[in-house]
Amino acid sequence: MIVKMTLFAKVVLDQAIDRPLDYAIPLHLQKTAKAGHRVVVPVREKPRKGTIISIETTSLFTNVKEISEILHDQNLLTPDLLELADWISRYYAAPMSKVLLTLLPSIVRKEMSEKQQIVIQKAISGPKLIEFTDQIRIKFPKQAAVLDVILRNPKGLFLSELLELDGITQSPIDSLIKKGILEKALLTVDRTPLHDEEYIPTKPKVLNEEQAVALNSIRESIDSNIFKTHLLHGITGSGKTEVYMQAIDHTLSLGKQVILLVPEIALTRQTIERLKSRFQRQIAVIHYRLSDGERFDTWHHLRKGEIQIVIGARSAVFSPLPNLGLIIVDEEHESSYKQYEDSPCYHARDVAVVRGKLTNATVILGSATPSLETYVNAKNGKYILHELNTRPSGEKPTVHIVNMRDEMDKKKGGALLSDVLLDKIKKNYDAGSQTILFLNRRGYYSCQICKECQKAISCKHCDMSLTFHRGLNILSCHICGFTLKPPIEICPSCHKPDTMKYQGPGTEQVERSLHAIFPGIRTLRMDRDTTKHKGSHDRIFGEFRTGKADILIGTQMIAKGLHFPSVTLVGVLGADSGLHIPDFRANEHVFSLITQVAGRSGRGHMPGEVVIQSFLFDHPIIKLAASDDYKTFAEAELIERKEFDYPPFTRLVKIIFSGNNPLHILSYAENFYKALKKALPQGFTLHTIIPCGKAKIKDKHRFQCLIKGNNILKITPILRSLTLKKPKSIHLLIDVDPTSTF
Ligand code: ADP
Ligand code: ZN
């Protein structure tokens, strides 16, 4: 029997059940239980964990069971975050359990002791340890390897650190502990990264007129506590970061907290340095390379309001700050803000705006090349637009476009670096200045194709050609890691001998060519191959900034937002390759990429130059990017988007069906399509099912269909209910506002 005063909790279980379940709150827990609390509840007599999403005074059900236990001493999710989760679940058509997992990662849910870590240290004296190590070296090389590390670190090492080292595993460590050679100890530490580094203080700069106008308006919003979104549209080097920093300063002075989103993990270090030098206080960092311990500590510090500034990649938008005043999304146009692999397929920029609205915080979106969605929002007055058109320190770089067709004729086919670019690299090198070369392809050659049938050697498991890596002498798939040993002499498709040729030079080749042409030149390369280890981004950037290299070669990792004042030459290779991709955003991507890369040149006091090498010499996008003419680009692009009915004039939903058996997927997808067609309200159109741009990934075949229409919230419940009847063998992903249709 349920007495009158009973309160009920709606609980979302951790396992993906689509609906929340009702539970009664026992009297002794009524004071504590709040929305956002983690709880244990009985499900078919078994204890299960879940999250309370709301407290109710009634329940539609009889015989409601009671909550068994409340976990943690506080509610982990605050009401504004729960409201945000609800919006994400509805807008992105994602199950609430998955959304909650995004906001409250499983490591954070654990009740692990906050600050204790296992340290492995020696249990016998140094000389004895050396002797012992030598004795076992032949018979137990793995144990000896562990002891070698301990000998180099006489105070011991964290177990987690030890296990990150090459060739070290748990079992030899355990054996050594059993033998009494090593011992475990618990050490209390704070695993929040970077809390003990020192930075040289910087002072706020005197703002120029454009910056001052923008900052004043932003400060007004922050003071008013009324949600507003500002678009800071400023050319590269126009001092957007300076405006961010002064806006952050103002927010902190009111006792409020700040989230700064950056699009690329490679950028976090540099941004942290600039912020730490200015604010001299603790800054939290959130990105996917944090260890579990680091993530746990950081999250709980934030929840308690102990850190005022958070920098991070897209998931940092969910930082549990109790008194959020400002959210900044730097390079808001970047597609890395979109999660597209897994549900919920959220866009961190859009989530930032919604979160701002829910918490009455101010939002700043910054970019030199705003996404067209944002640009239109600013033009319509939904966002407040501020334009920064000058560089406070120095001039815009001079840009040259080199026609690579002429270059190919001149050099009989084999042109990677044009004469113009080589000449400028040499001059820059002789003058002791630094150069950045950008090429958005890693490896030595991006594929090996047959001269007869034009087919490339591709992965066994993916719809992807294999890249040749010369250093490792392998052909490898950049999706799944499948490799083949070269040389391949017979075409696997048409079986003709001696027809295979390499094509599409990558960063590895650029680096080798430079060394051949300029013996003694010092280069650094930054791509996925050189940044596999934690901390490698920081190392490469650190070396480049401190002048340990003359040239930095890299993929899009080096394109965004980097600030190296002594770089005076930027070379953009293969600038046009992205224009061939059959996607409605192809032009936008190429335009912003070239603008961003070019913007790395001449950011200090010395004037900068940019060389763009292009096979599509006359292409309007390349020309507009070279002249940094965003407005003309945007207006022309908007006309095209309108004509073909693409965002921002409509919204898109991409549904991806995948699985092992293409026939099964197709037949399921066709039924789904029919049901959806029947259920779709007016104003929506449904496109036919086609194979995805990458039709196979890791042995999973993929098909997609596209919905166009405006009021997304009208159709997401329909999509959700249709997905409920899906067989286990088929994977279905709903991607609302996809960044590409390819
Ligand atoms: P953005 O973020 O727009 O690319 P930054 O904020 O990195 O530009 O600024 C580029 C350079 O200009 C930096 O070296 C910065 O210190 C300098 N700068 C910015 N604002 C001013 C200013 N008002 N006066 C002098 N230098 C400035
Ligand atoms: Zn593959």
C-alpha cells in the first residue's frame, strides 16, 4: 500500500531501456533524493543502477517498487544539465540512457577513492636490486624490464604510468611483488593534469576599436544575466583570443565560471598556455586522451566549483560547473564539434547555445570563417554580430597561387613542391624564419592504383584505398589498420602484371623531399602517425615554438588556430583535393581550411607570405580563400544552398543502416523507409536509400537515407519509435544535422 505522502522518482536505468521507470522514494530517503542522484533500484528482483531524472508527487502505476539505495553524497547532475540532457534526447532522437552516459561518463559514476593511486616501489636495497636484476635477466626478461625502470626511478612509479610503458605488463609486476622484490603503496595525489607548471605572466592588451566594441557588448550580456549569443567574426590574427581572455576575466570577476571549447586536442596546450599566463590560476582540461584518474578528479573538482575555467574538446560542453557564466566556442565552424560515430550525434556548438539559454549564460562563437548556419543566424539578428577586420600586430599575409598544371608540364609529371614555394622556403630558411607546410594526407603515397583498370588497392575490410608508408614499408588502411606488404606487382582487380603505380604524395614524402633538397634542414612532422602517444602533440609544438625546427609539416592538425609568431611562410599543398568530394559542404570546408592554414603566417611582427598550390588554378573557391573574402564566398554559397535546398535553408537528418549482411540491411532499410514515409508529417521529404560514401567500414556494410525538413522536433519521436523494432544484427544511427551527406 502506498501512503499519501509518497514521492516518486523517474529513474533512467544505465542499460538502454528507452523509457524511465517509476520508483517510490522511501521515507528515510525523501530528504536526500533529488533529480540527478545516482541510485540503485530493483529490476525483476535484481539490483540495477540508474539516474533520477525527476521527482514526482504521483505515479500512473500501482505497485511501484522502492528505491533501494542512493549512491554518492550529492546529485551528480544539476537541474540545468538534466534539462539539457532532455533536450539532447529529444532533438537528436537519442535514448536518455545514452545521453546521460555522455554527460556523466562511466568513470565519473564510479565511487572510486578520489585521490589515491597505487605506486610500485622497490622492497629491497638498491645494490641488491641491481644484483637480482642481473640474475634474472636471461630467464625472466619481462621482470628484468620492469626492474630496469624501477632502477631508473628510485622513488617508484605509479602503476598506471608503469603500465603505459612499452613492453611492460601486469603479470611480471605481480610476480615481483610475490617474490618480495617490489611492493605496492598507496599515494594520495591529485590527478588533475597540469597543476604545477609555471607560466610567464602576460597583461591584457589595450584593445583596438573593433575589439573594444565587441568586448563591451559581451560584457553587457554577462552583466545582465540574460542569455545572448555573440558571433565574433574576425579574420585570422585579428585578436579574437584576446577578446575571449578579457571576457573570461570579466566573468571570473563576477564569481562565475567559463567553458572554452577548442576544436582540436592539439590546440588545448597552446590555449592553456595563453590562458594560464594571463590568469595564473588552475585550469581544467577535458579531452579524450585523459586517463580515467585524471578524468575522475577533474570532473569532481568542477562539480564542487573548485576550478573556474575549463578548456576542452566537444565533451567539455557538459562540464558540471555550478555557476556557469560564459561559454566560448572557438573556431565554431569546425566539424570536429560534431559527434557522428555514436548516438547522441550532438553538435557541441549547438549544445553550447542551448546550455547558455538554459543557464542564462553568455555564449561567444568565434571564427574567421563561420559556418553558414551561424552566419545566417547572425544576419537574422538571432546572434549579435561583431566583426574584426584588422590584425592588431602586423598585416595580413601576402598570398600567391601557383598553377600546378604548369608545374607538372615543366617538371614532366613529378611536381610536389613548386619552384616558387621552394624558392621561398630557401629564403625563409636562410633568414632563420620558420615555415609551415600543410598537406591533408599522411603517409608517403595515398594509394597505389592500376594504370590499366584505374582501381586502387583497397582494404579487405573497408571501402578505403591503402596508404603507402615508406618508413614502415607497409600499405595500410587508415580506418581499420589492415596492412599489406609492398610491392604489389599484379593488379588484384584486372590481374595484369606490372601496371601498379603509386599516386598522391603525403606528408611523409614532403618531409623526405625537403631533406633531399635542403640537406641539414630541421623538420618536424605532425600527423596521426607521429602523434600516437600521449603528449606527442605538446612535444612537437613545444619543439617548433622553441626554434628546434625550421619547418613544420602536417595535416589538418596544424591548420587550426595555432599561434606561432615566428612563422612567416605557409605552403598549402593539394589545396583543391577536398573540392572533389560530392558533399554539400565541400566548398565550405575547402574555403575555411585554406583560410585557416593561410592565417598561420605572419602572426608576429614580421610580414607573412602564403603559397597555395592548386591544380584548379581558376577555381572561385581557391581565389576567394586566397583573397580572404568570406562575404563574397558566403553570399555565393548561400545562393547555391538555397537553390538545391540544403542547410541553412532546411535541416537534414541522416539515417545510417549498417551490418554484416548487405541484403538483410537493405531489406530492413526498405521496410523502415516505407514506414517512415507513411508517418512523416507534411513539409518533410525523404530521399531514397543509397550506399554511404564509405560503403563498407570494418566489414560492416553501410546504407543511408536522408530526410529534409524544418521542424526536427516534430519527427524525432517518430524516428525513435521506429527504431524500437530493430533486429539486433542491424545497427541504426540517427544523425540530426549531419556535417556531411557523403
Ligand atoms: P585570433 O585568435 O583572432 O587568431 P589572436 O588573439 O591570437 O588572434 O591575436 C593575434 C596576435 O595579435 C597575438 O599575438 C595577440 O597577442 C596580438 N593582439 C591581439 N590583440 C591585440 C591588441 N589589441 N594589441 C596588440 N596586439 C594584439
Ligand atoms: Zn580497413
